[in-house]
Amino acid sequence: MQKSISTLIRLFPVFLLSSCLLLPAQVTLGEPLARITVDAGDYIRVDTPVSVDLSGVPFGLPDDKPSLVEIKGNRRVPVPVQLEPGSPPRLWWILSGETPVGARRVYELSRSSASVSEEPGVQAVKDDSILVLRKGKQQILQYNHAIVPAPEGQSKLYDRGGFIHPLWSPSGSVLTNIHPKDHYHHIGIWMPWTKTKFEGKAVDFWNLKSGQGTVRFNRFLSTPSGAVYGGFQAEQDHVALQTSSGEKVVLKEVWDVRVYNVGGPDKGYWIWDFVSSQRCVADSPLLLEKYRYGGFGFRATGDWKGETAAYLTSEGKTRKDGHATRARWCDTAGVSDGKWKGITFFSNPQNFRHPEAMRIWPGFDQEVFFNWAPEQTGDFEMKPGRDHKFRYRMFVHEGKIDMDKTEQLWNDYAHPPKIEIETADSGDAVMLYGGADFSHWTTGSDKKIGWARVGNAMKIVPGSGSIMTKQDFTDFRMHIEFKTPQLPPNVRGQGRGNSGVYIQRRYEVQILDSFGMEPKYNECGSLYRFRPPDQNVCRMPGRWQSYDIIFHAAKFDGNERVKNAHITVWHNGVLIHNNVALENKTGAGRPEGPLPGPILLQEHGNEGWFRNIWIEPL
């Protein structure tokens, strides 16, 4: 039995959450895969969610069922968990109850025979127009992916999708507003830029009536439901409408929204996270010029006005003096349905220009509007191919906030606990590449491997040749992460980061920069020249992606094939080939035969990167 998974210790950020989870069902557990230790650090933790990277652990395929127990003396207490597949896979759970300063809590991860929760705690429910996140029958927020038309009699330029409204309080009051008469372009919670310049021309993505720009929903990347969180990843396009060549997509944006299984009407709060990842995908940069507003915006219900509305920032500023100041957090509140309710907006310390500048309407008779506005403090440029992330947390509450409690929430978000993960004996699983060396790989000849090690990844050096495993495999489960390069727009087709994962050197799962392309038999995720993926879920070049593969080899009687090989593939956690019969080799693969074969990673003249590769024979 080969013990190839080394012991790894890693530190990872985690995110605030509270309890109120479904109890685990009866399950059959396997041997422990890892021991996980959480250190509270310098802050008290109360019902805090934690999340850990599973790199190096032979676990995390989308059909894997995790089981987590907390070790409390001689007891092992089951803990509800949620697996987030991808690159890398992550495990989420709750530090239930209060964890004192400096305390350590220990858990064991195992593979389970059944799901740990009977039903998801937070559900994502989607139709052709909207996606609603809810806990039981209680609605929390609604994302409008279809176009919502402008009010009657107003310009069609106000037609817009890709925003959140309503946002509900725990008691069911609507806290957002859209198309108010003073600003028809205000739409609940949204995130466009205002004073920008692209290709030498002004483009305003915020003030829609200008006709210069807009933001459009493109597609959902994921819509998870689960015991720990429910949410969605939505891809949106920021479009310049009046360039010299007509409409042009300038920014590709992904919203990652997660509502945690906490709070509710009985506890009087919700907590949810919002992350916007933006990249300039045009040939020219987008210049964001200094301006008083633009970015993450919130328009409150029209009920919040005058004496029934209030602002309070982390620096003690209010409606009177808060505008154009900088803060770690800002609370907006007002009276709805006869009672005070509010939303505290937290800016992540990793954000650009944190603490961030804010746009707050100072007028006593004005309704409530709030905006994190990093461009208030000066120009900045989004260069082609560069990623920009904006991270925020929302604490939606009944009543008015307590300053000390809000600071506790802030510290839990801003200074997360530390996690150590130690892998156990992996059994038959083999860590083919964990970042240390090429000991499991060969060129297939006496030639030295010419690929490079960069951080914890291996990098293809063009012209150096393909590499393959020293070990041959028959039936197996496999996880592999890869990244394609950012190339100039004049590089097209099969020249954009071409590589592949060859199963037994016979069947190729294609790797290519196929972002935004139609799924075809030679694009990313295809079984090369045999079958296109069921859908294209390829990410932008330069972002890590994953394949999770289950393979059953062809069966032979002597040299006669009596049963086809079968393969199941998930791309970035999405099923793209479901138990597909392989009738022959694919593309340039070697002929089928009764003998097992290695895993080959193709060098095809382009750079590319691989990491976190493990395989487990079946």
C-alpha cells in the first residue's frame, strides 16, 4: 500500500457565520482523511463559520460525501458540513457556540456513506426571471437575472437586470427599493462604475439615461444550496454602448453571493457575503476617474426618511458628517412596518483603498442611499487581463445596532481564526503532484523533465515535451487543477493554452482557453474530437480550474474488447460528461488494449499550469 499523501499544514481565512443548522443523519464513516485544528486567536468567536482548503487531501469530488466530527474528550460530535468543489475544493462548517480567545478546537474529516443533512438549510430557487435565496419558507434576497423593465413612460435605457431586490429583513420587511422617482437608475443592490473613460470616450455604467453604458446578466456559474450556505455565482457584462465599433464588453464581472444558515426571525438577523470579481476583457484599459460615487450601491426602501432613518459608521460618523469619510463599516437603518431595522455593510480589509470612502446622502429629508466609493480618493485603472476583487459582508438586523456587538462582528470577519489541517494515511490514493517535486512523473524516455516548478504548481515549458505518470492505472477517481495563460487577442483557436489530460494515454480531456465559446468537440472540457461537454463552464484565462474524473477502463477478453471504457467528468464542479461510453481512443491517443496505462499531461506548444493532482484506484 503506497503512502503518498504527505502531511500538510496550511493556514486559511475563514468567514463569519452563526448556528441554527440541520442535525446530521445516521451515516457510515470511513477512516479519517484529515485532522483539522481551529485556533480562535485573539478574538472571541460566536457561531463562526470556517472554511478550509482541501489541497493534498484525496477528497473533494462533487459526489463525495463528507463527514466531520468534533473531538470533545472521549466524544465525537457530528458537525453539519458543506463541500464546495472546485480549484481547490473547500470544506465549510460552523464553530458552534462560543469559542474563547486562544481556544483550539479539533475535528476529524472522513468519507461518509450518506449526506450529513436531510435537507439544505439555505436554498437557491431559480426560474427564468429570478433567483431567490431562502431558509425554509423565509425569503432572504432575490437576484433578478432577467431584464426588469423601466417604469411606464420612462426611457427603455432604464431596463436592467443583474441586481438584488428585494432584500428582506428577518421579520419579512422589504429593505430595498428600485426605480425611485428621484433616481430611476437606482436598483436595490448593484455595482456599476460612474465616471470612466474607455478608448478615449466617457462611459457611464451607472447613470443609464446617458446611453453610454449598462450592465447585463450573462449566465449562472453555480447555484448551491446546503446546510451551511446557499448562494449563486452570476457572470455579468459591463458594456460600453457607443464605441467606434458599436457595443463592446469592457468588464467581465462575477458576483459570488452567499447567505449563511444563521439567524432568522427568532434571532433577528441574517448574514450574507458579496464578492465581485472584475476583469477588463477589452484590448484597452478602463480608466476610473475620481468621482463622488460609483461601485457597490444600496438604495433603501422609501420608508426610511427623516427621523425614521439613520447612518452610523465605524468611526462614529452619522448622516450629518459621514459623506466622503472612510470607514471599516457603515450601518444604515430605518423604520419599516413600525419597527427599526437595518443593514450593516462591512468592507473587507483586503479591499482596494480600505478603509473605503463612502457616499452618504446628508439631507435630512432625503431617503437612504449608501455607496462604497473607492474612486472618491483618486483615479485608478483596470488594465486588460488583470483581476480586481471587492469583498463585502452584510449584517441584516432587526432593531438598532449595538456598537460593541458590531465591532465583535467586524473582528470576526476581518481577523478570522487560523486553521491547521494534517492529512492522515491516504490508503491507496496517490498525490501525483503536491508542489514538491516530479517524483511520480517521467518523460517516457531518458530525457529529463523540462517543466518548471512555480510555487506549488508545475508549469509547461513550450517545446519540452509531455510528461506522464510512472505508474499505470485502470479504474480510478482523479482530481486535477489547471490554468491557461492570458494571451493576446490575435492568438486564436487551438493556440490558446492548448493542453490535455490523457487517460491511459488513450482518451483526452481537452484543456484550452474556451472562455465564452460554444461547447464543441475540440474546446475545453471536450473528449477531444469525440464529444463536446454538455455545457461550457470554462473560466477566464489566468484563473484556476478543475477536472474531477471517474474512469472505468475498457474490458477485454484476450485482445477483444467486450465492454467500452466509461468516463464521468466535472469541470469546475459542474457535470459535463455523465458516465459516457468511450467507443475508441480519442484524437492522438494510443490504441485501446487490455493493459493499463499512465496519465499523460500534454505539452502542445503553449504555457499552462497544473497543481493539486491526486488519483485513487478503484
